[in-house]
Amino acid sequence: MARSIHATRQPTQRDLLNIDKRASEIVAADVNDDPPMANGLDTVLPYLIETEENIQAVRDKYV
């Protein structure tokens, strides 16, 4: 099974900016809303952590 490059490298500054932009879009009330970076990241961080834990659990089970 091929491993994703995202699972083996540290995130770049560009990756982090993309995550912040996407997080802000998720929590924005509408297209004119520009929530603070902290609001977006606080909202999506638990899901990112859970996703990473799920990926690791599957790897441990099948590798």
C-alpha cells in the first residue's frame, strides 16, 4: 500500500495557510464574514486530531 506524502512530511507554511483559509470558510456566517483565525482553527482542530488518530489506528491494524 502506498503511503500518502501528507502522512510522512511536516506541513509547510503554505499548508498551514490553506488550512486556516478553509477553517475560516467553514465557520464564516456568510461570504462577507471574516472570522478571526483562532475561531476557525479552534473549530476544526478537534476534527483534524480525530482524523489523524483514526488514520494511525487503521495503519496499526493493517500494517
